[in-house]
Amino acid sequence: MNLQEIQALLQEEDISAYYLAATKESPIAQLVIEVQTAERETNHLEICTIPTPEEDIFLLQLFMQLPLPSPFKPDDCIPDFLLSEVYQYIAVLNQMLPLPGFNSTDAKIYFRHIFATSQPSIDELLYIVDTISKLIQICQPAIQQVAIGFVSAEEAIQDIAALFVPEEEDSSSSSQ
């Protein structure tokens, strides 16, 4: 299965994805899906295939760089003195996720997941894309707050469980 076939499958499910062919500047073809990551913010989930010597193994990489929030510019680097806080928080957070993949390299935050299968089905693709989108929507604000020093890793770790409590459940439990 190639990226254009995956694009067609996703579009049949009303998921808008566009194909970027490989070029000299970007030697790997990509499929890009816009994911709403905040109320007024979208990011690009980049999907590419990873060649393997085995024909019966299919590797799909899903990648999204997470921006820093204001007062930083989205493509700014995490301040050096906060890197260890971000690493600590991400290490604990990833242990609790069904698809771990948050990381930081070169003072940037990103989500990267490698999906391995013999032949991806549309149900698997939908699950992976939907789960990653939701994880980023849920976790990005907390990671960003640690990355800009608004909260410490320790404070954010104490609040991890609250990230995954549905709002309606949360408000009904407080009225009891």
C-alpha cells in the first residue's frame, strides 16, 4: 500500500489529506492531515512510509511537531534551562499513553509514532490517526506549559490523570 492509496482510503472516511511528492529538498513523500490541536490552532500530522527489506512488513511513520505557545513564536526552541523539565514530564506521560510518542530533540517538541503491520486496514489507520489526534489535543497544552516554564514537570505530572477525565464526568462528580 502506498501513500496515495492511504489518502484515498482516508478521504472515503471524510478525512482531508493531501499528498506531497518527494523532491530534492524533501526526499520522502508525505501524506499530510490537518489536525485541530487547540481551539483556534491546527497542526500537520505528517505520514510517510519507511522502506523495509521485508515485503510483508509495512512501516508507517506519523509525525507532528508541536509549537510553543505565546509569548514564544511557534517554531522557537525550548529554553535550555527547561529542557530537563520537558524530558522528565514527557517520560512519565508516555508511560500512560496507549500510543506513546511525545519526545524532544534539538529543543523542539514532537509526537512520533511508528506503526508496523503486514497490511494496514482502514480501521487500523482510522484508529491510529484518531488516537494520535486526540492525544495531541489532550496533552499538548500541558507539555507546552512545562516547555515555557509556566508549570514545573513535577506539578504537571501530578495533574496527568486529570487530562484524561471527560469534562462531563468531571463536572458531575463535583456536584455530588
